[in-house]
Amino acid sequence: MQNDYIHEWLPRKKDFLQILLELEAPPVPWICKICQKDGVYRCLDCMHQPLLCTNCCCMMHETHPFHRIQQWTGDFFKDSALHMTGLQLHLGHGRVPCPSASANEWAPFTLPSMDDGEWEDVENIPLHLRPPVGSKYLTIVDVTGVHFVLVQACQCSNADSYHMQLFQAKLCPSTLERPSTAFTFSVLDDFLRDNVERGTSGMNYYSKLHWVTSNVFPHLVVDRYQELLWVVWQWHILKLLKWSGFQDNKSSIKKGNLAIFCVACPQPGINVSPTSNLDQRNPIWLIFHSWKYTRTVVMDGNFKAEHMHERWPTDQVWLMDRCSFMVTNPPYQAYLKVTPHITEKSPCNNHKAISHANASCGKLNSMGVGATACAQHGCFYPHSVVDFQKGERQLNMDCSLAHALSYNMAGINNILCFYDINCAYMKNLWITAGIGLWHIHSHKKECYLRYSLLFIKGSGWTTLTIFTANSLSQKLKTARASAVLAREVFERFKKAVTPAQKTGWSKQEEAALLHHIDDPSVMDIFEIQLKKAPTVHAIELQLLQKSTQQGIHHGAMSWITRGLAIEEGEIILKINEKDGSSSKSEYKRLAIACHSDKLATEHANFTMDGRIYMSMDDELGQHDVSDGQPNMTSDGDTLDDDEIFSNSGDSNSSVDEVCGRDTFNGPTSSCLPLPSHFGIDHCKAQKVHALAKMELELHIGQANDALHGLHLALADKAVVFKGVVRPTKNYLMRTQAWQMIHSIDSSMKQYAMIYRQCQLAMITLGAGSDMLGHYQDLHKSQLSTSTATFTQGAHDHCGSQLPWFWTLDILKDTDSYSWLTEFYHIHWLHAKAVQDRWEEEEELLTSEFQWVMNYFKHRAKMWKEIYTDNKLAGNHGVACYAARQQAVYDRLAEQGELAWQGMNQNNVTFDD
């Protein structure tokens, strides 16, 4: 669509350029638009850039003294200024000269004296940038640039002071006594908007005004940057007082009164009736019914908001202390002095918020700020922002949270707090703790189950969204559509489980949610509870503890572990070389080559160390590998190398042909001097049978890890096939789904090859028949994915129908338990959690619509009361402003009602 507009514009480019160039010339005829005399000036800010004579230009701009004009030189228009035409700004008396000042005429505009010491480089300054000399002038800063204006104040005996006359003319003076600079209201509002919307600093904004005033000589524009800063501070506090409905300083006593909190969060007495039954002492009611009235907060720190030490700290003036977002400074400093900071070791990963809690602050008065905000919409809590003196310490965030939870919380006792280190922070408070999705993945695995919003009742799908009526409507539409999809997915899982399973799992979920605050570990039911077989790392740890007692050569265990890691690396390398070798990019081929070179180096180093641990000289090259290798045969269903890589065709190759060391013919060929390479008989003869036993136990752990990986890969593949590939009709989504399948297939190849290599090593190391019966051959039919197999209601699942590794009883002293049942248990709980969160989000957003409407109506009622009181008192300005604010909030409430009715066919309206 955008390109169509550009294609339409291109043929007319020359026409636009021609008009742009014609505007550089004076109009024909060359006369003043008003008096028909010779024209001299033209105004760039007036419509059509009218050509005017000097008198008409001055008269026409009495109400527009900050327009930019240009003067005709005979060949071109050069920049000029209105004060050069003799324009004066009269204060009072309706912009006409004051009668009392008629006897005291001002001198006309003259150029600066060339021998004036203040303007020793005056020849280098253009005329329109030179301040007038010979009369009083005022430097006025506007959005159109910096101007020099001759100002005539009212001289009547009952006239206000000069700075008040300027303010009445919508000019904010920089000082009260004899001001020489003033800023228009429009430039101050424009700077505040730029600062909030784009983060523009005062220096950058005034630099922009330099360029607006003169894009050729911006460095010659007078500097009023410091004046801008202190005037903006005054202007901001005045605007806040006006917006908040305060007419004097006595009424703005309450903490945070000048800040507006989130309009979509429940606030008793404002958008929620204070008589609502918000607090129930029954814990079950509190968890499962009052979640809508939960205060959902998020805490975090910002280390970019640094603050230097003040040069004169005792001379500081506090404009908004306790009135807006920052906490009251004196009580906060007193709290820091009496509160000790206790350094605690994190039970999770080493997060910066904890490790940098005592960071040196250097020359900084504060290293940053910490704040508490509404987690749903990102609105900061009034009077809750604190300074960091030595990093993000717990005592700082305690103060922020305490002030946030004291803000308009009457009747609301259910709190959900998100913080990136809640696993270490939220220990002694009866508050539901959570960790946002942005940070949760940097924590330990168990933190995801205990603190992720997916498993927290009442969290919905918490996303920081700045509130607008359209954004709330869009979020509700998304929630409704997502809730329907989540219910469909959960219904499919419900049909696949028995009523007894559904009842038992539901009770587990309810109990976990009920006791989540007291004991976060109860949320571990959302993870697989079956005891997995010991991993290779667990076995390695056990063997390392025993190796010193058995008299084994120091470092032998680590040496064998290195060998197993090299073998796994060679398997992964071979899979990467085979998969899509013809379509690999140059970057991927280079990465594979670097990996191969690294493995070759590790292989060589490992072999050198093997001469020590295996007590060999040149035996590695002379030993007959077949002496230690079994003569294995397999049926036609046994997996071979080609089956793994191609996933098609039949093969009768045996396992030893597939997994034998001679199948790796590259530079990283696995002729590693491990005990399994020589065989158990050779190891006994060389008195290194202890190393052989050690390697056998490590291969058992390695096989367990590979089988567990196959469990997860096959289950994920079935879920993707059934839930993503088959229902998808869109070509792009189907392509993405098949990419997921190919990624899972690659993982399956890796696990299958590692397991087969482990099985071969077990045989060469003299594993008994019981162990080999436990770790059987893998067949290609066992690695196929059938969605019917993963649907519990399809047929009865027993050990003879499922592959042997699905019902593998590793511990042997427990009853046989179907891994598939546990798989469905976890997926059922997760699917239900997703459904519940989207249903909560839909219900919460519906309530937020009502709360927003109630808030607008509350504000309209407040301004109506202010209007009535001030109209009776004769305060017409306040009454008019209150009436305008009431109309604004009435319009906002009406817009919200229309948005709600447009989303609902039954046109349901909210109650007042």
C-alpha cells in the first residue's frame, strides 16, 4: 500500500519541486497584501506567506509576536525579526499601550554600538540574532525559536507587578525581580511532552531551539538553557496542582496526591464500591473467588537514574517531596539509618540484584531508583519510588513495597507481587510471589514451577500495557479468542484421561494453589514426579567419592568422563554433517569444520593421557579391536546408521556394524584408548579392570540420559503432530510446524546413537545378562510416532504394546509405573493452567472495563463538586476549568461505554 503512494507521487516530483522553488521568490505583483504599497517582509508562519510592508507587518503581528519573518534584499529573502520592524508587546489594557506610560516613550530599535565591549564580535552576528540596544527588551523563548521582544508593561497605580503581568500574558518569567527572559506556555508544554514521550533532555531540547531559530548560525543564538531548567520545574508543579484540583498548598498534604494511579486497577471508594465484599477470611474463598480484587504489583530497579552528590545539600528546595512518586526524603533517610542490611546468600542463581547489593557508589548520591508499579498496566504507585545508595538492597525495596501497599488498599488483602529475585526475597510475607517471564528463565528449573505466572491463580496473562481504551478492547478480544482455543486443547486432554485421574489431579492442583504462599515447593506437582534413573553426572559424583578409597590412579575418573564426552561430540558432529549437507551455508560448514578440529585436538590429548592410565606404549596401534568386540547380529527391524539418518528404507545391518568404532572415518575417529576399546579380558590381564568397571557404570548413566531424552522427544513429537501439524491449514504455520518436527527428529537421532554406543560398550565391558536384558536393542518401529499410542482412550496401554523403554523400571524395588501416565498428568495440569489463565484474563479485563468507567465517572463527579463550590464562591476561572474537566471525563466514560457496546451484541451497560 505504501509503495502505491510512492509510485503515484514519483511522476509529480518535478511539479512539487518547481512550486517549492517558486516560493523563494516574491509574489507578483510585488505589493503589500493589506495597503497595496511596496512589500518588504513576508511571514513564514502565516498562511500563504503574505508579502507586507513594514507598518502592516508590525500591525498584523501584534497578536502573533513570535512568528518568523524574512526581508527582501532585492535578490532574495533573508532572515529577519519582528522587533526590527518596531513591534512592541503591550501588557494589560487589551494589548494597547498603557495610558500611564504615554509620556515615557521607548526609543526605537537601533543596532548595537560597535565599540560596546559586550559585543566585540558583533560583526559576525546576523542582525536578527542581535539583541536590541537603546531600549529595554525581553528574551522570549517559544516553539518557533528565541525572540527579542520590546515589552511595554502597564504603569497604572493599581497594576500588578511586572512578572505577574508577564504570566497573565502566558509568558513565564525566569526570575521575579527584573526578569530578562521569559518562556511561553506553549514551549514549556512542548518540552514536557517531548520529555515524557521521547525522553528528551533539557539540553537536547534547547539545542533544537537553536536550530529552529537559525539553522545556519545555531551557535550564535543566545543561551538560556539554565533558565529553561528552573522554569520547567516551576511550570511542572503548577500543572500538577491544576490537574489535581488543588487551588492552594494547604489541600495538597496527602502523600502522592499529585500523581494519578492506574485507572484500571481496583481502588475502593474510587472505581470499586467500598461496601463490596472484598475481604473474606475463608482461605478457599480468598483463593478461588476474590482473585479479581488482587493488587498485582511488580518491583524493579533502574540503575540509569544516577544522582550526583549535591554541592550545597542544605540549600536544596523540595518542590514535590511526598506529593508525587518519590517517598518523603527525611523519613526515608531516617529509616535507612536505623534499618540494618542483612546480606543473604541466594538459593538460586547469582543474580545481579543480589550480588550488587553492596556495590560501591563512588561519587554518586544514589546509584539508581527502585519502584513498585501495577503489573498489569505499568502505572507506578504514588509515593513508592526510592533511591539506591549501595545497589538494589532488600531494605530499599521493602520501603517501596510498604508504601505501595499502603496506597488506597482498604478492604483489599489479596496481593500478587512480581520481582525478578522473589525466590530469595519473598520469604517472610504472606504475599503471593511471582517472577516475570522476562527473568524466570534465568532462574533454576524449580523456580519456573513455583513463581511463573502460568501457575499462579488470578495472574491472568500479566503483560505491561500502557492503558488506553483501544488497548483494553484489543486485549479483551485477544483474551476471548485465546480462551476458546485453550478450552479446546484442554477438552482434548480431558477426553484422554479417566474420571479417577481427572478427580485426583484436580484435587492436587487445588491443594497446591491453596498452600502456594506458605510453601512454594507444593507447585512441583506441575513437573514430572517419577524418579528418573541415575544420570551420568550423578554416577560420576558417586564414583569420584569412591575412587580415593579404591586406590585408583588420581584423575582416572575425569579422564574416562572426557572420553565419553568426546564420543558424544563425535556423534553430534556426524549428525550435523549428514543432515542437509547439500544445503548448508558457508557459515555452518565453517562451524562444523571448527568443531571437527577441536575434537581432533581433544582426541590427541586424550590418547596421550591414556598411555598413563591404561599402562600402554604402542598397544593402541597394535591391539586387535575385534578381540574385544562381540560378534553381534540383529533382525531386520534393528536400527542401523542409514535408518537413523534417512528415516526410510529397510536394513538388516547389525548393531556392531552401525555402532562399531570403524564407522567413524573422519579425523575424529573414535579409536579412544578407553577400557571398552580393549575389552574386559585385556583389562583384567593389564590389571586395569577397576577402570573398566568405572566406565561400565558411567555408560549406564549415559544410557539412562539417552533413554530419558527419547521419552521427551517422542512425546513432544506426538503432541506437535496432533496439536500443531494436523490442525494447521495455513502454509506458513504448517512449514513452521514441520521445522519443529525436524528439530525433534535431530534430537532423536542423537539420543538413539548415544544409546546404541553405550549398549555396545556395556557388552565389551562384560555386562551381565540381567543388565543387557534391562537395556535392550532399539528397533526402528519403537521410534515411530503414533498419535493413537499417545491417546490413552485409544486402546489399553500395557508393557507388551508400548516400547520397552516406556515402562522401564529402573529402581526395581518399586511397582511398575507407566511413564506415559505421568506424561499425561503433567500435560493435563499445564493445559488446565493455560485455560484457567486465559479465562481469568477474559474475566479480569471485563471487570477492568467496568472499573475504568467507574473511575471516569468518579472523576467527573469530583470536578462537578469543585465546579459547584467555586461558582458559588465567585471563582470563575476555577469553575470554568472544573466544568471543562468534567466534560472531559464524561466524554471518556461515554467513549468507554461505546467501546464496550461495540464488543458485545447484547449491549450490556455498566452500573454506576
